[in-house]
Amino acid sequence: MPLLEKYARGIAEELGVVAQVSLGDLWNRLLGEGLGEWTRLNREGVAGDDLERRLRAHLEGLSEKPLDDVSRKSAAVAYNQGRAAEIESLSDRGQVEFVVRSEILDDRTCEVCAALDGQVVEVGSDEFFQLMPPARCLGGERCRGFYVPIAE
Amino acid sequence: MGLGDFIARQFPYVRKLEERAIALEQIAKRYSSQSSGVDIVGGQFDYEYNTKLKGSLRWDVLEEMQNDPHIKGALNHRILPLLSAKWEIQAGSDKAKDKDIADFVAANLLNKSSDKYGREFWLQTSWRQRLFEILDMLDSGFSMFCKTTRPVGAKRVYDRLHWLEPSSVDPHGWDLEDDTDRIRTVWRTYRTPQGVFRLRKKLDAAEISLYIWELKGARYEGKAFIRPMWGAFFRKERLQKYATIWAQKVGAPVPSGSYPSSWPEDVRQKFVEFIEGLRGTSPTELYFVGPQGPDGKSHEVKYAGADAGELDRSRGLIDGENAEIAHAGGTKAMLLGETATGAKAVADPISGIELIYLEATAATVADFSNFGAANLRGEVQELVDWNFAGVKEYPQLVCSKIHPYQGIEHVEGIIKAVQAGVLPMHEALRRQVAERYGLNLPDDAYEVEEPVGLPLDRGKPSDEDQDANKKNGNGDMMKREERALALEVFRGRMSYLLQPMEDAPVRGAGFRRARTRLEGMHVNLAAVQDSFRVGESDMMLVLRDVHWRMLEEIMRRVADGKIDTRNIESQRRSKFRGTEKALELVQRTLRKVADRGADHAEQELKSQREAPRAVA
């Protein structure tokens, strides 16, 4: 069953924000590293092809961890936004009223998520948005929590 | 045929000498125009062409310029906000070791004590004093410090970073290595406070810390920030002298008088005394009474130049020179409202641009302090290397809050990111956002509330609810009661589903606890787990591609010569040109992940509706 229009629009906006923040993080980090290294090389008197070669080597040698973090974080947010949009859409159609937060996945759950595991909340209530995974998770991008809808 | 040609033809050796002279001249020209190194002769930098601003002559001129109110205003505009900004040492990472190193550096360089590093680690001079001394590079082109150290326990710290009068650096005192242009020594000539004359005293590179304004290549004397104001200052000084002379003439005019020739001698004498009296500054008691001539004409009194025009007729020219100074100093906003033209309305955007100049100045100071100049080491890194081994992420001196509302333009994006769950709501984040609005709230105002949840045993209204009900009427209370009751009834109906499955393992296999019946019977946990994993993996592929495009863009900018030392800060704020395409790629990937989430939720509900409902 297709999402209701307002939820389809909402999720597009939310994913847009996630994408913008994620790309902004990557660009700022890479540009900062590039300009920092360029300044250092320039100060050492390195120029021309040699500078380009050394700068490229530096940038290509950077750790992929930030990419990995952004991938985990944005995928977790996107997956849960998709679930939430579907649940809200079905709630409007009278098919679901409550959800339960599940933290069963991943056996290294943080304290906060462990406390929230099993919480039942009403769809569309303040708590629904405040507790939507990965919200509140101390591990941020590592959160594997999700809402399970409970049929009427 | 000229005489020169005649002589050259008759005396061939003359022609040869002439040809040789021309050849030598060409060689000299070629050497001076094609030199790739810094322009330095006998230890004196020669890249300044104005003789008044070269060698030791320049110090008096620069001093005189700094006393011009408009030039001083431009300097204050650039210096004072940095003195009140926030300077701190930022740890290289969140690791305890890196934080400890940052505390150590902050204690020594900024005189900021921590639990571990107290006053005994402080420098002799305060950070504000030193910052003022560092920023003397704006007045003089460079700011030089002599470093001395002392041991504190097992550590070595700076004892003093002694600012050296720039005029004490011998004009011929720069000793650079050939080829590399590295500084070997600097020679100083000065008189001590006790009057002892020191001629060519040597300072080794290792003893020097150097801050340079507009450092290019090996131009270690830099270029004073106020140097471009010289032309306007020079012209303004003359204009002001002429204006003063004019004001003297017109503002204190010379009296002149004439009288009828028929006047008797005694009346003439009184009239002369009267005119003499008009020369003074307070002729309030002066008067004269005299007869008319036979033709009815009487005496006449005039002031030379009184009808020659306004007193301040050079104002337009002087304002023009002040505007030139403001252009060079980046203080146009200060000028608005001061001159006859301009409007406060445009001052704010201009001030925004001028704020960027301030940030660039702060970044320059931080850069030299962190990384040093040329072969001279930065104080931060040197201090770390003396005292800690194997440091990968060095701490850095950073400046923020130059303007109380600095960074406020990002607040909206931060709030959106928090709402989207990309950023966690944290005490530090709240504090930063509040401080960007210039607010300084008590510590407890930033605390993040405990997670709001509905405890499983909640159902009945609390005492507080009932008290609130008494005060506010029954409407809200009824709604809360209805909701709590609905939840309680729902839990009762669903408790069977929320209990652990009998045969499920308690823990392990990637699960933190036993599955509930709801999870075990209606949720495809493997598919959920897989969606997270595949989503991450797809995103990683896309981000790698975007990362590569970003890298190529940076390399292209370098290859095209678009990055240089002067535009480094504007480059830092520049946008990724491929943003639009990258956004599309990332959004498309995220949308696939979200769609999987939506499908799973729908399937889970469908599974529940189709299954026979068991009641506890």
C-alpha cells in the first residue's frame, strides 16, 4: 500500500537533510585536510607536479572511518524513517495505534537503548518522535533499534 | 652619419667595448628579472621599493602612521576583537592522552590551569599581552620572539616568549641558507636598558619564534598591514598642513584699514591703534570714533581673505584619503555615517565581510603558533615534541567567538540534524547553540532530560496529574486518563505478544535478549539486520564515489592554480561543485533503505492480522 502523500513528502525532506549533513561532513573534512596539507607543502617550498603528487598521496591515504561512520549513521536513520513513515501512514488508515521499541539486534546495546527496549508508545504522540531510533542512543550511528508496529 | 658611428668605424676596439657594455647590461637585466629567490642583498630584504619604508628608516614612518586616527582605528578594528575572542587549545582527538597534552599546552601557552597542570607551568607573560605583541606584525610586518625555557619536574616548558622590538633587528641581519631560503640566524643591533650598545648580536633560528603578515616565499619581514595606507597617509598629511595654514589665514584674518586723507594726525593715530587692537583674539572692549571726510566718506576696515571662501575647504580631499585608508584597512563600515554619503543600512553586510577578515587574521595567528613559519617550529608542536613521544594528532590553538553571534547561520541546520537523529542531543550541543545566540545560561539549563518513556507499569494518573486537574479543569485530565486507560487495555491484550518465546535462546546469535512472540512470529529479524547492513554497504559505495569526486575537485583546483596563500580561507569556505549530483545519488540510496524499512513494517502488520490472535 503506497504511503500517504504527506508522509512521502516528509520522508523526502528528512532524507534530504540527512544527505546534506552527511555530504557536508565529508567535504569539510576532505577540504580541510587538503588545504592543511597544501599549506604545509607550500611552506616547505614544494610546488608543481611534486606538490600535486604528494597532496594526492596524502588525500588518498586518509582513513575511511569517517565514510564508514556516515554510512552507518545515515543508513540507520533512513531505515527507521521509512518504518516510521509507513507506520504513521497505516495509523492514519486506522490499522495501527501503538508501536514497541525493539533493541533486540546487536548484543552491545547502550544503557539508554537497553532502558528503552520494550517501551510501548502511541503512534504520532510526542514520545513516538522523541524515542524513534536511533534517537537518544549513546552509540549514535551504531544503534540497531527499530519500532515494531502492533496491529489493532 | 653621427660622430659615434664615425668613431666606431674608424676605431674598431671602441665598437667592441660598446658591444661588451651592452651585453653586460643585458646580462644584469636578465639576472634581476629572472631571479627565482627572494629579493635579498647583503642580509637586507629588498622587495620594498619605497626608500622611506626600507631599512631602519621605516620604523619612524610606520610609528607616525600608527598615530593617524584613521589608521589607528583600522588597527584597533583588527586587533581588539581578537583580544576579546575565545582562544583555546583543542585536543588532537578525544583520547585521554591527547586531552592531557592539550591541557599541558594550554597551561603553558595560555596560562590556563587544569587539575594536573597548575601555575608552575605558566609562561611569564599573559596570553593577551602576547597576542597584542603577536599582532604587532600588522604594524611592522613581522613580530619576533626570543624563546627561553625552564624545566618543571620532568617536563620542559617555555619560560618566556620575549617580544623583540622589530627595529632592533639589524636591517642587514637576515642570514638565510642558499637554495632552501631557510633562516639560519638573525642579527640584532640595539641598546640595553643600562645603555650598553650591542652590535650585531646573534640569534639562532632555534631561539626564534616568528609571526609574519603576508608571508610569501622567503619574505620573512612580511608586509605591514598598514603599508598600503602609506600613499593616502602621505597625501593626507600634506593636505592637512595646507588646510591648517588656510584655517590660520581665514580663521584668524589680518585686519587692514584706510582713512580719509583729510583726517588730522591725532585722529589718524587713534585709528591706527584701533586697527592694531583688532589683531588680538579678544577685541571686545575696542572701539573707535572718528570724523567723516569732506566728501562724506569715512574710514574702512577689512580682513584679508575673509571673502575668499569657507574655512574647511580641504575636507573633501581629506575625506577621500580617509576612505582610501578604510579600503586598505577593511573598515568601510566604520566610515558609513561619518562621511556625507553612505548609509547605516549597508553597514551590516559590510561588517559581515569585515568579520571574515578578522577570522582570517585569527587563523593566521593560530597557524603560526601551531605550525611555525618556514623552518622555525610552531610553539605548540615544539612544546609537544619536547614532552610527549609518539604523538600523532597534535593539539591546536584555535580562536572562536570573535563576534558574539558568530556561527549563528548554522544553527538552523544543526537543529534539523538533531531532529533527524543525525546529531545526538547533548549538553555540549545545547550549550554551543545557546552561546552562539550570546546567551550564558546556568549549567543545569543545558542538561539533557532523561529519555521520555512510558514505563510498562504506568496506567493510572499520578498525584501530580490529579493536582493539575484540580487547578486546570477536567479537560486535559480526561484526555490523559483516557490515553493511559487505552494503553493499559492495549497492554493487557498484547501482553502475550510482548512476552519472550518459550524456545528462544536467552541471548546470543546477535541478539541481546530472548525474542518476544511479536519479534519471533511477526518480524523478520534477519531481514531487518540485513537491511541495516546492505544500507550501510550501499551508502559506503556511493560515498566512496562522492569522496573520489571531491578529491578530484580539490586536485583540479590545485592544478589550475586556484589555491594560493591569500585565498586559503575563502577556499576553506567554498562549496563542493558536484553537490547537486552527489545529493541526488545519496538521497536515492537512502530512499532505497527507507523503502525497505517501510516494506518491513507493512509486512509485520500483515503477518499479525493474518495470524490467529492469542489472548493472555
